[in-house]
Amino acid sequence: MWAMSAAGYRRLGAAGSAAAAAGGWAAGTLPARDPWGIWVPHEAAVTAAAAVLAYAGLTLLVVAWWGYGRTAASVRETLVTLGWWAAPLLLAPPLYSADVYSYIAQGAMVLEGHDVYRAGPSVLDPDGLGGDAAASVGGHWTDTPAPYGPVFLVLARAVTWATGGTIVPAVLGMRLVAVAALVLIVWALRRLARSCGTGEGGALWLGALNPLLLTHVVGGMHNDGLMIALMLAGGVLALRGRWIAGAALVGLAMMVKSPAALALPFIGVMAARAATGRRGLPRRVATGLLGPGLVAGAVAAGATLLAGTGFGWLRTQSVAGSIHTALSATSDLGLALGEALRLFLGTDPEPVKAAVQSLGLVAALTVIACLAWRAAQNRLDPVHALGLALLVLVALSPMVQPWYLLWGMTVIAATAPGARTGRVLAVLSAALVYETAPSGHTPAYGFALAGVACVVGAVLVRRDTGPPDGTRVPGPRRAERDPSRTRT
């Protein structure tokens, strides 16, 4: 079998990352206006060639990541490799998404006193602060209120203020936030892996070195990276018995994006376990059920009051669900049923779609409650249960984007990168990087490429002989603890 050393895969991945970044200068998610004249559109032939270069570079990065996971690289080598692969993306224009322009525009709205929870970036003066960013926002989001919490809006406001809203420095400022999130993810993954009895190398390979994370957190600057980082750090503190501080960090993560709230019941399980033997059953139950929620709620309220953006985020959490994405199984099913009923009965398909989406969320919450109950009964590791719960939420959500997989994958990376769930996530990661084009669009051929990558990845995993315990995927070589069994 063809293989290289860890250093060889490191160089191959760095070349792929550099090619993807270079292609992005012409085929990336370029702004509508750049007063500096750096990130500007090119003629069609150049753009097409750059897109091919970017896809070729992405493929090299995926191949290098897959191969690197089969080496016996040390943690230090993996951290060096992460630096090599992330570095070419640092100065590139936005890749795979236009969301960063929304972030900058919303920061400008906060600076100018607009209510970001009632209006979209279109309220900004085209020639004023944030006007260039607002002009670059994707069509769906121009008039959409912000679904993000005040902690993230304060960061966006600070970046916009520091850069005057000028596109290039503002984007690079948001990339610094994304890189800081990546550093915190690495820190948390290493400590969670130690606490959960898994290898740090496997956790970093699946949860940080992953091309899906590099392209969408570093390249695309999605604030999901910051949400994940704060949530994982909260888990680290909770496992160390500091559940109040852990719940506080989860509260901050919620004020970036609300799905982080799903960590609270599992933080509660950790808190209840820490209280075993020191308190009576009623107090342990109260600590587990109420404590983390009260702490996170207090942090959320305090952050909202300090930010001065108001509590409008409570009513804007569903705005994303109004936009159909092909990766949402419940939205696809609801739309298909609605259209079928429209053909036969002439009914409006939207209520049918909304009903199926609601049923999907109810099913997700039911499964999540079962996972939390199993963790409370010591039948499932609470960290691993959190990862599964996040994956269930994504699978049954009314809106799903490729990078949403990162929510649960980073947690699973710390608990079972080489188990069956880790293998599935590795294959999905290698496939979903192709779903979105460097320009931020989702072309039909992106789904075709993702399908091919998924099939190839599945075949490679099935052919992986590995050691007799069967826990190895590309990544960890050592056997790992069964995450379905509680820690002792």
C-alpha cells in the first residue's frame, strides 16, 4: 500500500492547503467591493482555473489527513502539522461561506445603534461603516435579523471598530478570532482525551486537524468554532469538578450560538457525580438538574445586559430554519410530503413541511433526554453522550450546514475517535468538505463529489485491517476505552 511518513503527509497537506488558499484569491467568497483592490473578481477563465486549483488542493489536504492518521505521529508532530496546514489559510479571502460579511455588518449595526435582532444588514448606509460588508452578505441574509448571541456580537463590534469596517482588515480580524477558537479547541481536546482515557493524537487528528474544521473555521471563519471551543472548555472544567466555572463557559458559548445549551444537562450529570458521597440524593439531583442551568442563565443574562444589545436573541433563534438546506432530512421529507399533498389535494406544502420539522425536533429532544438519562445512570460516559446528542440534534434539525457536523464530532474526537462513530464521522468529514464550493455556493457537482468521497472513504475504512480490537481508523493506533462504559 502506498504510504508516506508523517513528515511527508505534513508536506503534502501543506501543499494542498496552499493550493486551496491560492485558488481562493480568485474563486473564493470575494466581497462585492474592496476599496483596497486586493480581493477583486477576475475574468471567468481565471475564476474557473482557480476553482479547479482550490478543489485539487482540497483533495490533497483530505488525502494527506487520511494518510497522516495512519502514521504513528506524536502529539507534538500533530500540533506542528496543524500549524503547517492552517498557515496558508490565514491571509486568504473568505472561503466556502459569506457569513463573515454578516458578522462584520452586524458589528457595524451594533456600533451604530441598530437593533440587530429586528433588522438585517440592509439598514446600513452603503457608503458608511460596514457598507461594503453589507453589500457582500448573501442574499438570504441581507434582511435577516442576527441569530447570534451578544457575546459574539460584542466581538464583531470590536473587530469592526478596530478596523473601521474596511473589508480586508475586518476579515483578517475575524480570522484572528477563529484562530483563537482553534487554539482553545486544541487545548480542550487534549485534556478531555486524557480525562476520557483516549489518546491525544487520535483526538487531535479527528477533532482539530480535520479538513472540515480547517476549511470552515479557519477558512470560512464560522462562529461555530468559538461556540465549540467554549463548550469543550466548559466540559474540561466540569470533569475536573469545577462545574460552576464549566457551566459559566457553556453560558458564554450559548451567547455565541444557542445549540451550546445542549451541554448543560451533561454538565449537570458531571456535577451530580462530583457530589456523590458528599451530599444527600435530593441535593445531588438539584445540583445536577438546576445548578448548571441557573449558572448559565445568569451568565447569559449578565452578558446580554453588559453588551447592551437587548434580549432579542430569544426570538431570533428560529430564523435560520426558514431557509431550506438540502442536508436537512426533516426539511427534505417535509417538502416532499407537502408537494405530494399539493399535487393530489391542492393544499399548501409549507404547513406540512413545518409540521415534519417540528416532529424532527421533538424526536431529537426525546433521544437527547434518553442519552442524558443513560449518562445519569452511569450507563454512558457523559462527554460521549454529549457528542451523540449534538449529532442527533444536527441530524434532525430543520437547517443543516456541512460545518454543523463539527458540533458533535469534536466531542466524539475526545472520547472515541477510533470507534464506529468516529469512523463514520471521519468518512463524513472527508465527504462534506466538497459540498460547498470555495465561492460559498452549493453547486450540484458539490453533492456529487461528496458522494464519491463518501463511497471511497467507506471502502477504505472497511479495508482497514488494523489491530485485532478493531478500534483503528485513520488516526489512533492504540486501543481506546469503550465510551459506552462509565469512567471509574
